[in-house]
Amino acid sequence: MKIISVFILLIILLGGGGYVLNESWTSLNALGIAYHGKIALILGVIGTFLMSAGLMFLVFYSSRRGYDAENYKPSPLLPFRK
């Protein structure tokens, strides 16, 4: 029952996100944004998403490979933690 309710909630959130996306996209015509402006908007969103995903990948890759651990030097002022 819990899985079904989570699934229904995710479907509702996906539908709400689609509705907001549709309303936002159709309201761009009322603002008078030109064709080139829409292309710049799409490329900016895609570029931002790709850069964010790439940086998150590098954080996880660095953490998994241990690159962060070899450069970590605990401060002598902090108490020792196990």
C-alpha cells in the first residue's frame, strides 16, 4: 500500500510539473520573446543542467576513488573523531 501511495504521489507531482512547464512555455508568447530568445533560453537551461550534472559526477567520482581522502588533513584544533 505504501509503494502505491508513493507511486501515485510521484505521478501527481510529474503531472503538476508538466502543467507548470506547459503554462510557462505558452506564456512566453505573451511576453514577446523572439525565436532566437527561445533558442537561447532552451540552450541556457540545457547547458546549466549539463554543467550541474557534470559537477555532481565529479564530486561522486572523486569521493569514490578516494581523491578527497588523500588531501584531507584534520585540523589539530578539532577534537579527534573515530
